[in-house]
Amino acid sequence: MSDSTWDDPNVTAYILGELSNDEADAFEQRLRNDPQLAEVVAEARNVTDQLQVMYTREPSQTLEISRREKITGISSPTPATAQNTKAWRTTLIAMATAAALLLLVGIPSLMKQTTKLGSVESAVAPDRNEGAMMGESPIAETESNEFSAMLEEDMDFSEESADSAELESQFDAPGDTLGGSAIMGESKSKMAAPGVAADNNPLAADREATEAGYGTSARQQALEKSLAVGPTAGSGLKPAAMAPAPAGPASKRSSNAKMNRKMLAEGDEIGALADGGQADPFGFADDASDDDQLASRDKFANISENEYKRVIDAPLSTFSVDVDTASYSKVREYLLRQNRLPPIDAVRVEEMVNYFDYEYLPPKDDADSPFAAETDIFSCPWNDAHRLARIALKGKTMKPEERPLSNIVFLLDTSGSMNSANKLPLVKKGMEMLLTQLGENDRVAIVVYAGSAGLVLDSTPATRKRKIENALNSLAAGGSTNGGQGIELAYQVARDNFIAGGVNRVILCTDGDFNVGTTNTGSLVRMVEKEAAGNIFLTVLGFGMGNHNDNMLEQISGRGNGNYAFIDTDKEAQKVLVDQVNGTLVTIAKDVKLQIEFNPRKVAAYRLIGYENRVLAKEDFNDDKKDAGEIGAGHAVTALYELIPAGTEDESAPPKVDSLKYQSPAGLTDAANRDE
Amino acid sequence: MTESGSTWPAETINALVDRYERPLLAYASRMLGGDWQGAQDAVQETFLRLCREDRQKIESRVAAWLFSVCRTRVIDMQRTNHSTPFDSSQIAVADESPDASEAIMDAEDRDHLYDLVGKLTNRQQEVLRLRLQAGLSYREIAEVTGLTIGNVGFHLHAAVRNLRDSLAIS
């Protein structure tokens, strides 16, 4: 490399985005004609990327509390707003853990009947003075166990790992169970649907007291409630973490709650568990958007929450399922290691929910369909008048010896940006873990891509561990990334060693920084789609923070009939590559779509929680050309709907559409009235 | 504009402290050779001055203003320190305590680059930090350090180049 090329300070200025538009254009012109310059730019970019990571990771301090109070004391006559960011951060982590636990435990245990609230009281009451008087009254039985939700499955699988397996759940369950709750109301001469909630929830009084005392916003009621549910669910939340911060001026707090709502990633109400939990103690401590500019070039696609739909206007809800879990570990990484709130768009609620194992029962070995389905209705923890419907699918499990022959091609990103402890070394560790799961009939190849793509290990039986480990150990990070070329080569190798009827899969391990060559997401996606049609699937494992292109990775794994996980620790690698290896490798159903019909007699409006980018038109359900999500062996999928029961007036429901002039409204079928 | 237009609302100050306290502390701490208490003093003083400053005058360039005030403050402190007799009780011990698991995971590769950065000239280290940690533009860095914009670009590029060379060797 010529040193004179390195003499130009514009190289660095270009990378740092300091050139004016004209200058940048001119520079790019030179870049195209001068490969040497391109190399210099790539090397320099590698350096700045590493520096960026280094500075982000550098242990950072905040001002001491007393100092901060001095500053805020000057700027405002009411020092009540002085805050200690550090303490909050700790609380935040506690909250996040709590929220995660809530997701984990809260849902199943909400569905069990008769949980005493005693523990809630002891945990919460000290900070809520006389509020929590309702401690000894049990949560009224949730309806779920009383009424077996009828799930009519109309499954049609030509073979077990049928292509295009479609699961049509003619799902009247919401109608059922809600109908059920109405019945319950009658038979026990208690509880009509809206009433149930109030009765159901002994915390109502508690919250009212709190409201009176603090003048909290409605938002915070929800939060306090969700906090209160925590210990009920047995999450062992520490009281300290739950205690509301000393009350500031009421108006201030509510506006903060709103602000947090906005900046906090959840986007979704199930997230309100986490969201609410954080909103209070975190207050106005942090400005996530500012932080984002500072530290990270991570890219996320925009997520906008699903709206409520009226059952009358749209009785069918159709979406594609899949069991990516990347979002959860990603958020965990943000909260625990970076001490920051994740960007809103980093949070895909369905991935948070699907991350955890709810111990759904798999289908029996002799069952016709590869899925077991389960449905439930239970009260909605953040809105008494609403209900949550849970729809769960569990794919059949597979013993290791049943797993078909596997032809696996690892595609490893060894570009300079992978050069950090939580990236390439973790990739190697993960691969070693996976190797222990593979047998003599499985084949492994390794393709790397950096400045140029190369085949490090041609397809080798997995039993030749020494050879594979040597290849792994020879890997080192350096150079820039050409994702496009590497992926072509990987598919090539996979095709050459194709095992008919077996598992043919490319596993891409990257931090997602495709910065040279075909970086166009569209063309990558097309290639991945084409190969998926040829039965070579793609799994994406994301590593590391800093310049993670979440959007692209989720897209290509979705189109490549694969799954997408984000690996931040050894434990996560263990989970994805060892504990759930069958789910990761073996797809039991392709293009799984779910369609759910709601009964307008029972449900006024519904809202799908999460799956924002997976909503399909109702016609797509029967259109086998429409790509949809995949389910691996043993995978479980949970979808949650928030329902507004019929007869409830609710401002969150969308306004009615004027009735049609030229058509009469479709009437209800008899079935609608039969509560089935 | 009225009088009230030039003062700072508490929320704004809070937001600014949240936004800048970490990079400012890191910057000051580095310039003071790891003197953590000194850095806290300097940053506190910087924010206190900000509160007294006319908001309209500096609002448009608040980042550069904060760093240059902090820088001046640090340089003043260094001068005073030199003239005071040595007092061991005044020597602050840096308390950089990341959580243990993180420290182990990151220590190896971060330390290496960290060491390399430590071998750069002070000037280069300063501009690197201002650009990549504090996120200041070349123009803002020029304002803080008193260099010309071209000079800032030159130092940054030299720093990147040096690091690339030493990374290639190691």
C-alpha cells in the first residue's frame, strides 16, 4: 500500500461524514477509480469503528448527586427535580429484570386461578401507606380454566414437514371464553364482562388510594398495577425496586410518564409491564434519542404499533408467525451492558414474548398435526375493561437421533468490526458448542467473508472435530465486509453438498455491517429468497453492538425461511445452539400463517400485540405464494390479542364507519349466538 | 426578547446534564490524568457557569461551549495544582469500576486499543475523544481547542493512521 494514499486527511473526514456534499461526491468518484484508496478507507473505517466501540465501552461516570443538585438547584427554585441518574440506572435494571420475569411468569400464572395477593401487599404496602387494604382477597378466578376454549383446527399437512403447512385456526375462542365469562357471571350472579375486571382485581382500591395520594396519571395506574402483579406471579421482585419514587408534583410525573412512554421502546401494551415499571423511577433522567446519536450506528426498522380493529369491520385477523428471539437479547444487552434504554424500534414485542419457554405441551407423538394449539382468555393487567387472548402453538419436539442429516455451512463475518470479545471469539465458542451436538452424518463447512470471501473449511463430517477446530482457530478478524460475495459462496457450498430430505442450512454469524459491495438489502433479500425456494434455509445469528443492522438481518432471515437470534453471551449461545438446536436447525413447517375470526357478539374490537411487520391481508391466508414465518422443531409461538369485550364503550376503539348505502350489513350466523 | 427568554428552564439543564455529563467527565478526567475528583469539580463548575450564561447567546452551540469552558477550567486547575505544595490527601484515586463480568469480557481487546490510543500525542487523543466520544463536529472541535478546522482534520487523520499502523504491527 502506498503511503502517499494515506497522506490525505479527507479519508478520515469522509468516514466521519465531515465532507460537504460536493466534496463527498468528488471523493466517492475517486474511490470508485482508485482501489488503493478504497482499501485505505476500509482500513481507516475499521480503526474508527473500533475506537467508537472502545469509547462506548469505556466505564463512564455521572456527576455525584450532591453536585448535580447544586446545578439543578441554581437553575430551578424547586430542587425536587434533581435526580440521581446512577441510582436510576440500577433501578432500571432491576425493573427490566422484573419486567422480564413478569413476561416469563406473569402470563402463565395469571391464568391459574386464585392467587393470593398477600405477598403483594407486604411488598408494596410500606410505600403506599394505607392504600393496599385488599391484601387478603384473592384474585378472582380468571376465566381461563373454567372454560375450555374450543379451538377448531383445520390442519392439512401432506407430510410432516410439509411445505407450506398452513394452520387454520377457526378460532372462536375469544367469543367462547368471553361468552364464557358472561355465563359465569350469570351462574354466579356476579360479573358481567366489564364488571368482572373490577371484581377480579382487588388492587383497584389500592390504586385509587394511590391516585388520591399522588395524583398519578392513568398511565401510572396501569404501571402500579403491573408492578403489583409482579410478586403475585412469584417473581420475587424486591420491594425497593417497586417502590414508587417519592412523589414529585403530580403534573410533572404524568408528563414524564408520557415522555417515557414515547421513548421507551415497548410500543406495545404487553410492554406496559416493562414500560410502566420503568417509567416511574426513571423519570426524566435520560434522553434516549440523544444518547443514540452519541453511541451507536445500530439500525432498526421503524415499528408502529398495531391499531385496534372493530370486529364488525374486520372479523378476521391474519398474520404470519415466527420465533425470532433476537430482540430480547438485544434489549438485554442495551439495558445491562450499555446502561441505556433501547431505541423504540429495537423492541419487537412478539420476540420478547417468544423468547421464553412456557412449557406448552407438545403434540402427542402419534398426533396428525405437528402442532399443539392452546388458547386462553384472561384479564388484561393494564386495563380492567379489556381482556387478553393468548394463542399458543407448540411444534412437535424432536429427539437428537431423529434429526435428519444436516448439511451446515457457517458463514462467518471476519471483518474488522468483528474484532471484539463479544463478537468473533463468541462466534467460535458458539460453533464449538454446536459441534458437540452434531453427529457423524452431519457435515460442516466454513465460509468467511471480509475484504474478500473465502472457503476456510470445505464440507467436512462433523466427527472430524480436530480439523474443524483447527479451521476455527485460524480465523482472525480484519478487513472490511462484503456480505454479498460471502453469502453467494456459502450458498454455493451448501448446494454442492445438498442432502435431499435433510437439513440444508446456511448459518450467518455477523454484526451486520455490510459496508463494501452489494450492500443493497433488496438484492440480498432476493438472493436469499431464491435459495430458500431451493430448500437451503438461512439462520442469522447477530453478534455485538455498535453497528448492528437489525433491520437487514431480520429481513433476510425471514425471507430465507430461517430464524434470527442475537447472541450476546455464552449463555445465549448455549440456548440457541445447544438447548434449542433442533428448533434452530430443523424446520417443521414453512410459511405458517394464522387466521383468527372473532365473534362480534362477544368482542367489540381487538388489537394484535406485536407482530407488527408480520400482519397479512386476510386473502393472503390461502395464498401459498405469500411467504410467511417458519416454525422449528420444539418451537413455541405465543400471540397475544388485547380484546375490548362487546358492550364496553371504550375510547381506544376506533370510530365506527358509516354504514353502506348499497349493501346491507352482513348478519351474524347462528353460530355467533351459540357461544361456541 | 424578554429577560425570561435568556434563562434556562430546569428541564433543559437537566437534559443537558444527562446528555453531556459522561463525555465531559471522561474528557476532563483524561486531561487531568485520571483525577476523578478533579474531573467532577471541573464538570460541575462548567454546568454552574452554563446556568448563569445567557441562554440565547450560546444555545445554538452549546456542545462546543460546554467543552471549551470545561477545557479552560481544567487548564486553570492544572496551573493551580502546579503551584500548590504536594498533599497526598488531595490525590484522588480513580474509581473506574465496571461490573466484573464486563471487565473480564472486554478487558483484553479494549485494553490493547486503549494502550495504543494512550501512545498518541495528547493533541491527537483529545481530538479523537471529542469527535468519537463526545460527537463534536470538526468545526466544534476547532472552537474548543482553538485549532483551525483543517488542523483538526489533520490531527484526527494522523491519529487514525497511527492507530492503523500500530494495529497492523501488533
